[in-house]
Amino acid sequence: MRFLIFRKADADTEQGAMPSDELLTAMGAYNQQLVDAGVMRAGEGLRPTREAVRMTLSSGQATVIDGPFTETKELIAGLSVFEAASREEVVNWIKQWPMQDGGGNVTVEIREAGCPGGCAEVRPNPDANPEGKRFAVLLRSSPALEAEEPVAQEKLDRLDAHNAAEAAKGVLLAADGLRSSARASRVQFNGGKATVLDGPFTEIKELIAGYWMIRVASMNDAIEWAKRNPYPTGPDVEVEIRPMYELDDLDVDFTPELRAAEQRMRQMQLEATR
């Protein structure tokens, strides 16, 4: 089973604070364990929401609001893709989250991936490498999405065709839907002690129901891409568009071990597309 792991934001991540050497070492070792176990398929950091936008599509009209956004505890600072036999297995891995992160006071959300009704897996073209920056397009949830109300097959087919075409061009790097938060868990750390809370969660409008990872030249291009995306939900749609960190963006010296773990994850992603 595939799961998306959301590391919730806090004051430090929203300020764009750089990780300490101690944190880099601890997270590097933790990620290496996950990669070696075949659990972690990808791990990405999201830049602060002062660099982000939220866009609402309604009746064919787009309204764009610039960040920063204020509900810090519901924002996302990073996401990872896990493969595991069960949510319980993922919870056990997350309980080992390094205490050096946030002083042992972080919240990690575990969401089961997949589209109710089914959607095709995105297979990016490894030979297409357009220049640009990576952005995450995060689909905000709604009561209908949380209830997993059926979606017309023609809408899913249209989305699958669009995703396949964008992946072939090298623009779309990854995408997936998320099941209802009734299938989710949160691991809250307080002083390093983990408490597990099972869904469903009540703050529906702040939940994520799906994501696309794209590579385009600029935020304006990301906004235009998001406007054209054939969302299978509606008629009103809200997305958050976040620039993503690259290793070279961070003003820190990465250890060879951390770079090796990153390269191994990229290789696993590449092999999965072939």
C-alpha cells in the first residue's frame, strides 16, 4: 500500500529556518533506514507559505491569494511517499522520527494514497528533463471528498489522460489522490513522546485530498498549469501551490551519507517508472 506522510508546519519551518547539522545527521540516518527497508520512496520539503499561493476556481474564474497563511498548525512543511503493508507498519516507523526535529515536538500525518473509484498511476518520462523549478499543487479537501462521493468515470478518464500527457513532457513528476481522513492517523510528539490519533479529522477544509508535483519555469507558470488541470471534483476547487526545496537551495553542507540516501530515493523513483 502507498501512503503519503505529511510533516506539519511549525514556526521554524514557516520562517524558513535552516536545519542544524545535528538534525541533518539524525534525519539522514533515519531516512537511510527507511530507504534500506524499501519503505521510503520519496521525501520532499516545501518552502514557507510566504512564497506560496492559494487559488480558488469557481464558475471558470480563478481567484489567487498570496501567502503567508496563518493557520500554521494545519500547514504542511514536507511530504514523503511510503510503501508498506499497512498503516500500522507506517505508524511504527513514524514513531522513530528523530527527536532532533522540532525539539521532539512535531506532528506527522499518515494518509492512505489512492483515488476513490481508481486512477492511473503517473509514470514520469525519465528522458524528459525540462528546466525549471518544482512546485507542489495541493488539492484542498471538501465534505464531498471526505465522504468519498462517487466521481463520474469520464472525469477520471480525462484526468488520467491529462496526467499521462504532462508526465510524457516531463512537466508532471508525480501525482496521487488521498483517501478520506477516516483512513488516516496522526502521530503527535510532545518532548519526543508519541501519541497516535486515528481519523477522521474535523478540519476538512484544511485537509489535503490530492497532489501534483510539477516542474515549470516560475510560480506564474505553476498557477497557469493549475488553472488548466482537469480536477475531477467541483464545481468549486481550491488548491495551494508551494515551491519545493532542492538540496542546493539549502544553505547547509550535506553529508555524503545524506546525499547518497537522496540519490538512492531518486533511483528508486526512476526504476518505478520503467
